[in-house]
Amino acid sequence: MNQRPHVAVVGATGAVGIEMIKTLEKRNFPVGKLTLLASARSVGKTLPFRGEPIAVKELTKDCFTGIDIALFSAGGGISKEFAPLAVKAGCVVVDNSSAFRMDDSVPLVVPEINADDVKKHKGIIANPNCTTAITLMALYPLHQAFGCKRIFASSYQAVSGTGAKAIIELERQVDQIVKGQPVTKEVYPHQIAFNVLPHVDSFLPSGYTKEEMKMEGEGRKIMHHPGFRASVTCVRVPVYRAHSVAVSAEFEKPVSVEAALEVLNRAPGLDVIDVPAKCEYPLPLHQAERYNCAVGRIRKDCALENGLCFWVSGDQLLKGAALNAVQIAEELLK
Ligand SMILES: NC(=O)c1ccc[n+]([C@@H]2O[C@H](COP(=O)([O-])OP(=O)(O)OC[C@H]3O[C@@H](n4cnc5c(N)ncnc54)[C@H](OP(=O)(O)O)[C@@H]3O)[C@@H](O)[C@H]2O)c1
């Protein structure tokens, strides 16, 4: 791999794309050249990188010539259509969508957990679902120490997880309510302002949503743990940025709070914030724009054998998307 690669961000104008550009800059990724790609609607816009305005170009079938690494975040349909073309042009694709995550020939990577899987790529590497990535940042170190059998979890997912339009929807609805105007809906099926929606992604015949089942499927692949089981309820909450997950985990081995804290305090990319007496625990408001995820409310589960409850919070635009993608690109240069 070229050590000063030509990098493309596909979906550069989106909620994740903008964070990818910022993350490449902040982490001093050795970008030789940056190409920003989006739909024809965005042609004419510029986005800043290292103090310079970069023009957004239209994503087309032949735009990948000369590009070494393409970070895709323009939705699954765009990834399915354009990622194979990018690979044909000699590019390595890091894909944020769900298009290739469960494909056996595509590594699915959280660098703190399975960085070595990057080496197995055949042109495409997948970035995991944001809620799964944030949960595993705390769960995987515990799994290594105590052997995780299964989890029961509920997520509290920020609107930016749905993209830039959903941030505008929450702002608009709050403004409408404050002004006593009728509330309008464009993104979610119900009002999201001052409400919570037990509905993220589309429903499956089982009654779970696709998002809810990603925890088990993607968790098994990332942790190399085919027996892992997860029963999850995903909930959208009126938070701008950073997802939180309440987890009850059951382990093979006995687990104590002290032993769990020892493990979690050593875990990479994770902060422990757990002083309930001082009202100190992870909050999405504080995790927004931070690279590390945070875990707290750690306690023995009173209803499970060898069970532990915890609350993990992390910026899903970063660890759940842009940061994780740039970390994968960093692995490619090693
Ligand atoms: N948001 C998150 O927290 C998060 C986390 C993990 C993964 N992801 C995944 O990342 C992807 C992007 O999510 P997002 O939240 O950033 O969405 P978003 O804010 O809606 O942005 C979508 C991006 O895709 C571009 N795009 C849409 N249609 C296109 C087309 N026909 N040709 C070229 N570009 C097109 C848009 O360009 P225009 O501005 O020109 O329309 C925009 O740059 C999705 O696959 C999502 O599942 C998101």
C-alpha cells in the first residue's frame, strides 16, 4: 500500500462523511491526496481539509482510477453498486454500510478486537453496525476474561445515526413544539422530539428489527465467537449524537465487579466512568465527539448466573463509523 495514499470519501457530505474528513485530519492520516465524492446534488459544494476547501465531485463509475483507499458511507445501495468497481480499479474499500458485513469473504473489523482480520481482505473491509461496535468495546474484554454466553440489551440511539436529515428533523420538531405549531414528520414514522421510538431499522418476521439482530450476527463474526447470543431492543431517542446501550451479560465463569473493573480499566479505547454516588456515569452528551467509548453502572446482575450489568456509551459517528473506518485504513498502512 502506498504510504501516502490517495484517499476518497464516498458520501463526503453526509453525517459520517464529514466526520471521516475531520478524523483523517485530526489523526494525521498521511493522506497524499483527498477526493470527496457525493451525489450530483452536492457538486459545487466544498468541504475543508487541512485548511483548504476541497470541491465535492460526483460519484461515477470511472472515478476511482488512481485512488488507493475509498471510505464509503453513502448507503448500502451505493456500496453494492460502486464498491466492486472501486476494487476493480485497484482501490481498497472500507465500507460503512451493511452491504458486505456478513459476506464470508469480507472481514468485519473493530481494530481493538480483530485488527488481524484486515489482512484477509480481498478488496473490501466492512465497518460494523454502530450499536454493535460500541457494545463490543466493553463486552469483548469481558468475554476474553470470563467467556460471554449471551446478552440482553436495550439501546438508546441518537438521531444522527439515521443521518443528517434526522438531526434537522429533531431540531425542527423541537422548534415547532416550542412555538405551538403543528409537528411535521419526514424521517421517522412518529414524532421524535420529546418521545422515544422502539423501532430502529425494518421489522423481521420474528418481530425483532434488522438492527437488533446485527448485535448477534456481527458480534459472532467480530469476536470469532459463533455461539454468542444476543436479545436486543433498539430504541431511538431524542439525542443528537452518541448511542448508549444497557447490557445484561451472562458469562461462563463467575464474575465480580472488582474483576470486571480490572479488565475494563485495561481495555483499549474505553474509559471507565463509574462513581454512582457522585452521579458519575457515561452520558451521550459527554461522549459526543470523543474517540473513546465509556462504560459505567457496573454491577452484578441480580437475575442471571455469572451475570453483569453495565451501561456503555459512545459516539456512533466516530467509533461506530468514521473513527473505526480510519483506524482500519491505518491498519492497511502497517
Ligand atoms: N450515521 C451513523 O451514525 C452511521 C453509523 C454507522 C454507519 N452508517 C452508515 O453510513 C452510511 C451513511 O450514513 P449517514 O448517516 O452519513 O447518511 P447521510 O447523512 O444521509 O449521508 C448520505 C451521504 O451519501 C451521499 N449519497 C446519497 N445518495 C447518493 C448517490 N446516489 N450518489 C452518491 N452519493 C450519494 C449523500 O450525498 P448528497 O449530500 O449529495 O446527497 C451523503 O454524502 C449509511 O450506509 C449508514 O448506514 C451511519
